[in-house]
Amino acid sequence: MARKTKEDAQKTRDQIMDAAESVFYDKGFTLTTMSDIAEAAKLSRGAVYGHYKSKLELATAMAERVIDQVAPFQGDAGISPLLNLKQYCLQEIRSYIEPSSIQKVLFFLYIGIDDSPELLQLRYAWEKKRIAQIDALLKQSISVGELKPDADFELISLYCQSIIEGVFSIVHFGNLPENQCWQKAEQLCEYGLQRLPT
């Protein structure tokens, strides 16, 4: 019997993590079993355990893989920092809503986990990146005179985070017609950011 190459092993791990994304998204962490993931991956339970010792190890690897693949926000140098902030807010909202690997993983980290410290750390790391991006754009806005230099920076940063989370909640859990979701998301972001102390 031929030995598996590193490439074969990685292909199997990816197959397992792809299956885990869907199963964790559908069932959450507690209700998911390694058997569920093996079945979704079309592998034996032994094959899954051959790569991951526990459900937590697999969930952590799955989430880290997707989060590491997310490209950082690329602002448009031709527009103002506050317009870039609006674009960033909309990009974040899309990452939570549009069907994709990042959407499944973020949904899992925010709704499907049971306060496992390892998984909470991944969620906090995601939020830390988000806060750093918001803060960088706010600092640029202050440096070009869009925002008052004496504004309560910490409060404004929290406010911008609440815009992302609030608009996501309205678009995802609300009863908006599908053909109006993104138009409303954009209008809400713009309306919220217009309230900043310029």
C-alpha cells in the first residue's frame, strides 16, 4: 500500500474542514459529532480522527484556516477615509451574510459555539482585527480634518462597531425584501456614519 504524500494528507484535511464548515454551521458545536463530519466528508471516523484528535481541535483548525485566508481591507486612495470606512463596514456586513466559508465560520463563532475558550479566542482575534481597521480609518479621518481631533475616539470606534453589528442584525434577521437588503444596508451605514462629529 502506497504511503500518503503530504499533499494527499492536506487534501484530506481540507476535505474534513470543508465538511466541518457546513456541519458546524448547521448544527452548532455541541450537537455536532465527529461522525457527522466524517459522513459529510465521505470518510471514515477513523480517517477524521487520524487528522484531528478532537472536535475542538478540528473546529479550531477550520476557523483558523478561513480567518487566515481573509484578505485585509484595501481602501481606495481616491476617496476620503470616512467613505472608506463606509465601504469597510459594508464589506464586514457582507462577510457575515453572503454565503461563503467566512460567513459559515463567523456564524459558527458568534452563534454556534458554547463559550469554549479556544474558540472564543478566535472570535476575539477577529474582533481585534476589525477594531484595528476601524481605528486606522478613524485616525486617517482625523488627520485630514474629517473628524474633530477632540472627539471621543473610543466612543466613536464602539459606535462604528455597533453600526456593523446593528445593520447585520437588521439585514440578516429582519424581514426586509431580499431585493432591498443591500440598498438598506448601504443607507443605514451612510446614515450612521453621518452622525459622526465632523
